[in-house]
Amino acid sequence: MSAQSELILEWINKADHDLGSAKIIYLHLPDYFDTIAFHCQQAVEKYIKAILVHRDIVFDRSHDLIYLLELLPEAIHVTTEQFRKAASLSGLSVQIRYPNKTIYLTKEELEEAIAISLEFRAFAMEQIGINENGAGNSLERLDKA
């Protein structure tokens, strides 16, 4: 497997861990809304970065989802709705991990954050050309891309 393919899969696996963590925490510790939201934002960030690596696009170290989406080439159509959804998660990055930035989200808002993360996972898999059932099932396809 090429170094680029390995890096793409590392971004996807890390994103999947964030998304999985958000889901598990939501099911077992729903009052940890800030942690759930943080992991959703982090998952989306990493899925977008996987696409950028796949496309050989250099990006600054940033948690800004809008900035990352704007780096995608025009050939990848990012909808207004995707920008809106990314914007809704943008304020949930690292800053909310500290005491002076406590946020409160409803059950519905948390479910929406998880749903957005799942949508961006599907988007990344489609753009990279990986079977959506999991990165591990399509390693050969990724190397041929």
C-alpha cells in the first residue's frame, strides 16, 4: 500500500473512532453533550482531511470546517446544505473542551450532530472511492485510485 493510501486510511480510522466515541457516549452518558459534540466535529474534520489528502491538497493545521471544505476542488460539488451543516459543527471544536466555553445541546441537536457526521463519512467514502461499509474492505481500490 502506498504511503498516501495509508495516510488516507489513518484519517478515516481516526474519524471513525471519533464518530464511534460520540455514538457510545450518547448512548451511555448523554449528559456529556460537550464531549459528544466535540467528537462529531472532529470526525467531520478528519473525513474532510482524508479527501484533501486523497486529492493531494495541502491544508493548514486547522479545525475550521468551512476553510477545509473551501479547499476542495470545484470537481467535488459541496452543496450549500453541506456548508450549513459543517458550519453548525464548527463551533464545537477544541474551544468547547475548556471550562469557560461550556455549551448545552438538546437531545435533538446531538442526534443531528451525529447524523451530520455520518453524512460526511458517506461523502468522504464516495469521494475517495472506498466501499462505505468500511475502509478495511477496500484497501486495494484505494491504492489504484
